[in-house]
Amino acid sequence: MKKRMLAVAVGLTVAMAGSPGWAENGNSPEIMQELQTLKTQNNKLNARINRLEQKISEAEETQARDEGAMGGTDSPLAQLNDKISLSGLIEVEAASAETFDDTDSSDISLATVELSLDAAISEWSSGHILLKYEDGASLDVDEGTITIGNTDQYPLYLTVGKMYVPFGDFTSNMISDPLTLELGETNEDALLVGFDREGFYGSVYVFNGDVEETGKDDMVRTMGANLGFSYEKEDINLDTGIGWISNIGDSDGLTDGLNLGAENDMDGQVRGFTAHLIYNHGQYGLITEYLQACKSFNATELAFNGQGAKPKAWNLELSQTTEIKGRETTFAVAYQGTKEAVDLGLPESRYLGSVSFNLMNYTSLSLEYIRDKDYATNDGGTGNNAQALTMQLAVEF
């Protein structure tokens, strides 16, 4: 616009100079020559402006055609891009350990890689995908679910797909997984109906587990339920709940640890129960969780002292989160333990301490020390201690 105004101004000056009155007033031929030069430059400037305006017009037409092919800014594809959330986690660990048989080891490893995609397909439907890699395993689809529902408008919802069923909470400030997770975590293809209203939440779910009852067909027969309450106000956070599953033998840890035949059958289902309470007040936190089988397994499947084992596990954790030199830092200590779980390779007791602080946004450095106590020799263990020191660098995005 400024160039156009300059060209017009120069044009007016040249036009005035070309009038008879201008020459008659005694203006020299040199001035007339300079004005003629200005007139020539003005014509060239006008030509350049016209070419630029033509290019701008062509670019606008191209953009309009592209938006038309995409369906415009309100097209389903454009709206989908606005509704997709991508997040991830990378954990690299360096560890030094001493086992129950006095074997020393150390390693540096890419411990965990997670890539999560959440898509709000519509007001009442959403999708979730979690790709996960853990040291020693291949990249896998760890979770993939479709949810129908909108708890902001209606409390009930339906989720189907591969998921961790809500049996156990497993919250921890430590680098290592709690022993409750080692005993109870269950990842299955399931159908879940849940609710969430005014702090109360719960669900019922069914799936076809990896372990079947002897003599029964391979069908969807494992079921579970959970019920809980969460509360948040100012600097107080509370979450408490209970859970039940019809066959704890379908948990990932027990499926791998049970002594089953080629058909992967067990002598009847073994129900499981869990309860947790998580409380945070200001900078202090408390985590408590308990998980157990409700009856004993057959001694041929999982034994303890020559009889069928009835495994259980617990976690008690205290933490403090504060700032040190402007960086959020969390100190935590924990006591964990198991009963009748020696054949699962779990310790009888575990003491942990950790410190974690933010190096910068979304980047943390953590240090953890573990001291394990094995079961006594007359219970099938070694009676020895083991220990491990782990440093972890993690990035979340």
C-alpha cells in the first residue's frame, strides 16, 4: 500500500511538471530531464507492484483450492488434528545389584519407552493407544481401547479393548514397581462398564483369561469389580478403593509363576482381593495398598511349605515433596512385603528409599536404594539379603 501511494505521488509531481505553466516559470532543462527520469522510474515501480499483486492473488487462490480439497478448517480431518493428544515417556537406568546368592552385576539400559495417543473422536467416543517397550522385550501394543461415554454429562461409560483391568492401584514414588504390582497387575482384552460421579467411581469387567479351569471350555468367564472414592480440595488429595477378581491366577505375575500343564489349566479359580488408600496433604504423602488371594492354590500349581500357597503382598510408603534451589524434589521411603510367595521369586520383605528431582521442565533424575530379605531356608528361600542401587534419567512429553 505504501509503495502504491509513493507511485501515485510521484506520478502527480511528474504530471504537474509536464504542464505548460511549469516550463514558462523559468524551470531549466536539467530539472525537466530529472522529472522525466522520475516518470520512467514510476512506471517501472507500477509494473513491479502489479506483478506482486498478481502473485499474491495467485497464492490466495491456491490456498483456497487446498482448503477446499481438505474440506476447509471445519473439515473432519482438521477437527481430528485438534482433538488428538500425543504423550510419551523415556527412562534410562544405570544399576548395580547384589543378589541373594551373592552375585554382583551392573548395567546401563533403556528401561522404558512409552508412546501414548488419545483421540477425542466425538463428544461421546474416544480412543486410546499405548505403545510400550521395556528392556529385554519388544515394542508392543500395551493398551488399545475404545470408550463410549461422557462422564461430564452422564456417569456411565463403556470401554472395550486391551487394558490393565482395575484390580489394584500400584501408585508409587519409587523407580521399582511395588510388590503388589508384581502379584496383581492384569493386562487383558476386556469389556468394562464403569461410572464416575461426584468423586465416586467403580466398574465391572469381564475377559477371557490366559488360565482356564480344568475341564472347562475356553470362554469369557473371568470377571472383576472395583469401587472407590476420590476427593480433592486445596492442598488435600484422597483416593481410596477396593477391588475383586474371580481368578487372581490370570494376573501377569501369577500366570508366569504358576506350575501349570501344557493346557495352561488350573484346578478351579482363585479369587483375589485388593484395597488401597492414597492421601496427600500439602507436601506430605501416604500410600498404602494390600493385595491377596482369597484361598490357597493347589499345591501342584503354587506351593508353600509343602501345601498350597495363598500369596499376598503389601506396600506402605511415605513421601515429602519440597523445593531445593527452585527445583521440585521428592523424598520417599517404603516398606513392602509378601507372604507365601517364595515360588514366585518375590522377597519376603523389601525396604526402599528414593530421591527424585526435576533437572528442568519434563526431565527428572532419580536415585533409589533397595534392600531385600529372602524367605528363610525352611520356607524354601535362602535366608540371605540382596540390594540394588539404581539411577534413572527420565523425560516425559
